[in-house]
Amino acid sequence: MTDPFLESRPASTTPRAVALFCHGGTVASVEPPKERALSLVRMRAIEQFVSGTGGHAGLTTHLLRYRVAGWNGAAADAYADVRWAIDVIRAEHPDLPVVLVGHSMGGRAVLRAGGHDGVSAVCALAPWTPPGEPVEHLRDRSVTIVHGRGDRWVPARLSEEFAARAVDAGAHVARFTVAGGHSMLRHAHRWHTFVSDVVLAGAGLAPVPGDVARALDRPAAERVDVPL
């Protein structure tokens, strides 16, 4: 088993915030993630885009490379690696806000880690959130979820149910649905731009996007499905 590590893109000016990007994986596997895995390639593309839009404002970005490709039941390996990465980032930048971004299995991992000290916001893309996934730790946290309406790998109803429970637990949740499936390939630029806007706002480097602000202002019972 390899150690987790971070691919890093430093801010082009004085660092003011950090974003951690976490790719998808599979239900069970103790093999290292493959370099050409679509989930890794897609998240790296998003991370590079956000670095390009936010580096000049003081945003440092990191892409987490997991030890293994699977969640692996109670081991929750991806979650363990995300916690490791946050600890590394906090040790280097103890006073900077950290925004977590994750896709699929990575979405599950960052949502679980959303209560960690220093985390200012969580952005989950088509997150894998099985029934019973914990939400209580997200009280008073800012959470944005985006899910493809045609997702066949991780049905959008799972994040809808998760969002509703998180709101009931006191989290500030804005959930959006978009056309397309799990891989975020359809309307890719829309995904990239939206994530960039959410990350910069969550890091305190830009205003909260209007559509996110409006979603957060909706009554709790309606905060579960706002099409982009």
C-alpha cells in the first residue's frame, strides 16, 4: 500500500486560502488508483481550472492522491486520507481557510470531513452518500452539492436525501442538479466554472454566487433540488 500524497499548485501571490480536491474511486479495492482513471483525470482538470482562476487571488490548490482506490467499508480509506491531507494543510497554513471539493467517493469523503477544524466550506460533486451517512457534524457548515440528473452510477436521489437530512441537522446546504451523468463530461465547463465560483466564495476570496445565495435562502423544505 502506497502512502497518500498531494499534488500542489501554490498561489501566485501571498497565500490566503487553500482548496483540497478529492477524486472518485470504487466501493472496494486495495489497489492504488490508476494514473489514467477517469475519476482522477476529471478531478485534476477541475483542480487545474480552479487554480488558474484563483491562484492570483491567493488560492493554493492540492489534489489528493489516495493510498488505495476503494472506500473499503468500515475502513473508509478515502475519508482517512482526506483527514490526513487536512492535517498536512493545517500544519503548513494553520490560519488559512480550507475548502474541500470531492467527486463521487471523494464527495462522500469530503462531506464526512466537513466538520474538521479549519474547513470553511464543502463542495460535493455527484457525491456517493449511502442511506445513513452521518450529517450531524455539518451543523453550521456551508455545503454545496451538484448532481447530474442522469447519473446512473450514483443516483441523484441519494444526495437529495442526504441534503434534506443535513439541513435538518443545521447545515447550510445549497443543492443543484444539472443535465448529464456521473463523469461530469457533459457541459464540463459549467461544472468547472461553478466549482471555481463556489471555492472562491467558500474561501472568502469572492462574493457568494447569486444562485448559491438564493438556494441557501430558500426554506429548508425546498433546499433539495435547484436546477442550474
